[in-house]
Amino acid sequence: MLPSSSPVDLLVHLSLFPNRYSATAYLSSLIALSLHYLLVVQLCGFALRSASHLSKDEIKQQKIKQVKMRSWILTGTAALIMTLGSIPFTWDLLKSGLDVAKVQQRSYVSQGLVAFFMAYLNLDLLIGCLHYRSQVSILTGWVHHSGYSILLWVLLRRGLSHVFAGAAIMELPTFVLALSMLVPATRNDMVFTVLFFVTRILYHSVLLTVYYSSYGRTNGSGLVELASEPVSTWIPAIGLTLAAPLHVSWFTSSTKGMLRRRRAARLATSPLEALPKKAPSPPSPLLLPQRPRLVSLASSYLASPRPSLLRLRTSTSSGSTGGPRRYNFEKEVSDYFSRLRTTLPMPAQDWLARDENDVLKAQAVFPITQLRMRAGKGGDDLRRLGGRVRRGMGAIVAGSLA
């Protein structure tokens, strides 16, 4: 038989809370947070309502947005209350030069804050399963809330509620984040990142150092008032150690997300920067400086009489057609160099006006002699021979440019 049928006595009898005050604070927080959530949902337009003027996709996007915003109502409220309640404890610690023995316990305040935060953790899982199930993840939802509930129960049972109350200042960046989710106009990634680093990384490291020291384990436990001599405890240090990896992970993800959004915003304002830079096109071959060897070869043929070296040996018989073949061959070679001359820049054309016939013989005698010998063997296709001449001259030109 239970000594009393009231819910408060039931919680105390089941050893969930050490006294009636903490149990009453827990139940009162459950009721207050539930009413607060329902009131905010109705007044701020977070309730899911059907809209006939919207398409199915628009209705779906609106529901996703409203569900995400509703998941931050309880979180933002709890973070604000815990931040304000932790100010006296944090002030005592900083004013005393991190001397945990001089931090006033304020049992009623610290136990009330711990009971309130336990109510938030449990209610967030309950309402989350009903109203925003997609936002309650395994790690940051069930594991985080359940683990913190067990830790807070231990702190209450061991009289260490003031330790958690002093560390609750770390909920400040959570309130800033929740406010930015509920009111997007207030969002500032830099402010959130700086506050997160100062509280959950820097201040957390300071508390770890303090409570891992022998002085912090003995004088900061709160057990000095309950025993004849100081009793050392590792509970604050262990609790802070378990929370440290999660804080580092959140800070890393927050920093990466902020940098990614800043880069996307910068590229959106300057779309040309996102395009790959075009490689510079090579200069036109006509603008390259011409070597004297190329100009000498072209100008020697055009600026002087045709050398007899190009005349072909043909048959002397009356039926020979050596004259027309020789004419066509020489004309084709002349046309080739005439076209070549028109494509050269003006400095090269000036070189073409000079008589450098001797240089021509020295540079072109070998390929032309080979062509002449082939023609003298009775080749009939002199047009093909003209093509060979062009290719031979082209090889000389290409060699001069190399």
C-alpha cells in the first residue's frame, strides 16, 4: 500500500525524485510546457491546416516546414529558462576565479532547474512522437534525452544539482538556434557559431579541467555539507566527459555548414566566379615572327627568273608533249608560292621583294633534284608531280618554323 495516492508522493515513493519539492517541480513543468506548446502552435500558425488554393506539392512543403518549426518550440523555451537560471551559478564561479567551493548551491533553484529540464526531455520525446516524429532522431533524440535524464536523476539523488545548473549556460546557443528556426529573420550563423564555441567548447573545457582536479572533485561536489569530512566524487567530471564528444561533433558540423552556406551565397551573388576560366587561346600563326630561312626560300622563287633547275627533261620526239607539261608544272609551282606570299605578314612580304636566288638553290636543290629525276624517268602524271613539289616545299617551310 502506498502512503498516499497523490502523483507527487508516488514519484517520491518510486525513488524517481529525492523529495516532494523536486517531484512537484517536475509535474508542474510537464503541465506548463504542454500548455505552452499548444498555445504557441495555435497562436503562431504552426498548426497543420488544409489550404484549397495550394497545390499538393506546396501543401507538402508547408507541412514539412511547420513540422520542423514546431519541433523547436519546447527546445527554445527550455534553453531560455535554463540559460537565465544558470546565470547566478556561473557568476559565482567566474567571480571566485573558478573556485567551485565558493559557488552557492541554492538548492531550491538548482533542484527546480534540474526537474524542469527532466520534464522538457521527457515531454519532447512524447510530443515529438505525436507531432514531429521525423525530427526526433536516434542520437540527438532518444539517446541524448534518455542519457541526460539518467544523469539528472543521479545528480538529484547525490545533491549535485547545482553543478548542472552552473553548466546550463551552455544552452544559450541552443536558444539562439531555436529562435532563428522559429523567426528566420533573426538567423545569424556567425553569432551562433561564436556562442557555441565560447560556451560548449571553451567553457566546457574549463569545467572539465576544474572538476578533474582533486580540489574540484572534493569541494565542488556539494557533499561537504552532508558529511563530517569531504568526499571526493567523479560524477561531474564523468558527465562533462560524456557530453564533450557530442559538443565537438555539433560544432564541427555547424562550422562546415556555415562555410558551405557562405560559399553558396558568394557564388550566387557572383555567378561568373563559378564558371571555369577559359584557357587563353594561342596566338595566331600569322603573328609569329618569321625566320629569314622561310622568307628566303619563298622570295627566291618569286623575285627572280625561274631557275633552269626546274625545267624537266622530256622526250625530243615529234609526238612529245613535254612543252605543255613543263608549262603546267612550273605554273602550278608559281601559283603555290603566290598564294603563300599573300598569307604572309607585311614584314615577310618585304623580304619577298629581294633577290636571294643563290640561297634558294642552296636550300631547295636536293628535293627539287629528286623531283626532276623522277620526272625524267617518263612519269606521265605531272599534276601528281606538282603535288609532290608542294608537299616538298611545305616540308621545308615546316622545318623552318620548328
